[in-house]
Amino acid sequence: MGDAPARALVVDDERMNREIIVANLRAAGFETVMAEDGLQAWGILQAHPGSFDVILLDRRMPRMNGMELLARLKADDKLAHIPVIMQTAYAETEDVSEGIKAGAYYYLAKPLDRRLLLSVTEAAIADHQRRQRLADDLDKRTTALLLLEQGRFRFRTLEEGHTLAVALARSCPQARHLAAGLSEMFTNAVEHGNLGIDFDLKAELVAAKRWRQEIEARLDTPLGRSRSVEVMVDRHPDAIRFVIRDQGKGFDWRVYDDISPERAFAPHGRGIALARRLAFASVEYNDMGNEVTCIVIGPDTEETACVVCAEAPAITPDRPAAEAAETRLARSMQMELLPTPQILAEAARRLGVRVSAHFEPSSSLGGDLWGMHVIDDNRLALWLADFSGHGLGAALNTFRLHTLVAQCTPLADIPGAFLAEINRRLTGLLPQGQYAAMTYGVVDLVADAFVYAAAAMPAPLLRHAGGGVERGDGSGLPLGLTQGAAYVERHMRLSAGGLLLLASDGLTDNPMTDGSRLGGAGMETLLTQADQTTRDNADSVLAPFLARVKRPLRDDLTALCATIP
């Protein structure tokens, strides 16, 4: 706890509780000050704002209760940084959740356990002191990395991670929060990822005050010396993206994605959730848990920096500007997920299938995404998805899906099983009430068939070379609503010169300038009227509609065409 003893303010209206806490803390080397209720504590803190390293706060007190004092603390710039440990005899989930949202990230249950009292108090102070050291180091580092646009870094030890976190934070807005967030993520990558120290083992090490020694010992093994953490940085006009990858076997990150009431009483396990709250617009792990993408969004001034999450955007001094920045970033990043011209060229070269697409985001930012994958010299997978809702949340869901599609490639040639697996994984990832529509299919040139499965999408259409349009079936349960959903595989017969059209409902439902909508029948008309010279160009096929659609669009518009050789 440093050279000078740590100083604790103990706030409790029950004399016996105060004296028990104070006696245990003083025996462990703390200095203590007591207050009988929130009002007295507030007076002490106002008079001596820089005197305390931690506050132990009873929840239920007369005059001013713990939640009222906590609200005042977090609203005061001179006091907001002090870690607060809430003591409560009522370990109700709702009470704990309310305290966490208000900024009490550490909890102690009454009657107090001496070991947990000291462990949680020391952990709270250690976490705070680490963040303070990061903030102090920020003032000592140069700003050369402000010129960074893209970079790749590697580190092995916690100290190297600390140094890198500070250096990278100096190149970004909201540097103090970001240094703390990156440090938490880097620490997790070393201890949980590369060194395999899980939650339970860390609890034992922290209680025995052996955590640091165990880290150093494991770093000095052949495995520890061989593993490193890779950090990739990519600066966009309105945001910075960090990809952090360790060499471990991964972990179940979902358990630690938020500060749960069950773990609020533990001395550790808050790092990922605090990083999300303090520093990042989004934190997205891959399925294994050994790679995480963290995004910082905001203007280049700390005062107006925007820290948001998909479910609950933060209120900032310049929210409209921040929202515009979010939209521009999400759109540019969505575009990066789409197939490149090289991928399209490979499909044409290997199979002779010419694929083109029209992708146009709406004014409010939606959740469309499409992709393709060459399975072999005779089969090509095509897919198109549309997430519910609009805004940053829908856009972030497309990044989730892009990762899941890559992970499910072993099922690429089995459309029904592929959609079922995507559904299984999305059901555990999407916030309640969100879902996705999707079509996934395989163009099979040996079987002369388009084999596909659908989940609540507009029906695929196939124009045969000899004339006539065949309508498929886009029905199916939306993805992400329920585990165990099954998806039927359907077939459409292919012939040389045929034109396959897949589209999101932005094509059928976006109004045109006269107020009418294209609808399913209009899609068929587009295919029927398109002549043979436009059959491999989505923009040309859609030209009559694109000329009449009302802009700005109400919903993302995506359509892809595949011409059969």
C-alpha cells in the first residue's frame, strides 16, 4: 500500500460496526476516520477532499444514506476518484445492481468477515493506486504516438503492458480513462490468457498476497517466456480501434462482461466491466475469448469525448456531434467487412460465378451485412443478414455476425446446420429483444442447384436464362430468439445464364418518391425487365428502383446478384 499508510473513512450509523471495522483496519496498518452517517461523512470529505484512499460506506443510515452520499461523491470532481466499498446486510440483487450502477464497484456483506474486509479493502485501494499511477505516468510521456495511424505492438510482462497502455493512451482522446481501460485489458491478456490464472486461483493468490509473485514465476517458465500479447491499433477519423490478442486457450468472457451482483463481493473480477464502462464505446471478444476488439469513439478533446455502449448511450456535452461520429465510424467499419474486389474476382476465376452487390446504409444506421466464401472449385457460399433496430447497436451486431460466420466455416456447405449454429451462438450474445434475419445458401455447379436456408428474409429470386422468375421461400424463425431452432434446406434449380437475387427488406420496404413500395412483386419485375447485358451488375438490375427510392433511406438497402455460368 506504499510508504505512507492508507487512510480509510468508515461511515456507519451503528457504533459496534464502526469499531469492529476500525479495529481490523488499524491492526492491518490503516489509518482510519469515523463518521456516524452520510451527512457527517460529507462534511469531513468537503473539509479534507484529498485525505482518503478508500471509503467504507453503510447503505442504510439516517439523515443521509449511503446511496445519497455516493451520488454526491460521484458528482464531485475532487472526490469521484475515491473507491467506495458499500457495506450492506441486504445482499439483494436489486440493491447491489443499483449500487454498481451508481459507482460502488466493491461490496461487503454484514456481518463482516475479517479476511474479506481486508482483502476487498486492499484490492480497492490497489486498483485505485494503479489507475493513479497510470494517470501520473501520462503526464511524463511524450506525445509522439499522436502521429500514429496504424501500429502493431507486442509485450510479455505486466510492466511492459503498463508502459504500452500509457503510451497508447497519450495518442488518444480521454487519455486518463483509456490508460486504465487498456491496462485492465492488457493485464487480463497476460494473467488469464497467456499464464492461465483463472478467477478462483487469482482469488486465492490475492488473499495470500502472492498474486504478483505467481505472475513473475509463471513468466519465468518456458511457456511464459514464449508467449506474448499482440496489440494492433487502427486510427479512423472519428475513432480508434484496438485489437488485443493473447496466445492462451481463451476463457468465458461473458461471465465478466458486466459487474454482476454475485461477484460484487469478490476482491477482483471487475477489470473487463470497468474497462467497458470507463474507456470504450464497445468491447467485443471472439468466441474463444483470446482476442478482443475495443473501440474508442469521440472528438479529439477530453471534455467532449464520447463513451457509449450499444444499449445505453452516455449523455455527453455534445451528444449530436458524438452521434454523428459514431454513425460515420460504424458505416466505414461496416464497409470494411464486405467482400473485397479480390474475393469477387476469385469467385469469377475459379467458378465463373459473377457476383455484385449494392450496399447502401440508411440515414439512421442499420444492421445489414453480406458476404461470400469460395468453398471449392464447384461451390460458392453466399449470405445476407439484417439485424433488427437501428443505430450503433445494430451496427455492432454486424461485427458479431462477421466473426461468427468465420468461426462456422466447417459447416459452410450445410446451410441448415450453418444457420442453426449461428442462431445458437447469437442467442447467447444478443441483448434481449434483438434478433437477425438471414439467408445463407450454396451455389453448387455440380448439382446445378442453389441450396439455401432462410430466417425471416425476403424470398430469393432466380431468373432463368430462358425467361421466367422463380420465387424461393425466405420464411424461418429469426436468429437469436431461441436456442435449438431448426432451419429447413431448400433447393432452386440452376441453369447456365441464370441470375440469382438476394436482398434485405430495405429493397422491398423503403418508400419511393411517390410513397409506394417495391414489394415482392416489384422485385420480380426488376429481374424480368433487366436485360442480359445487366445480369451480372446489381446496380444495373436495381437502377429503376434506385432512381425512384426516397432518400435518405429509412432502412439499410442491400441486394446481391450472382450470374450462373
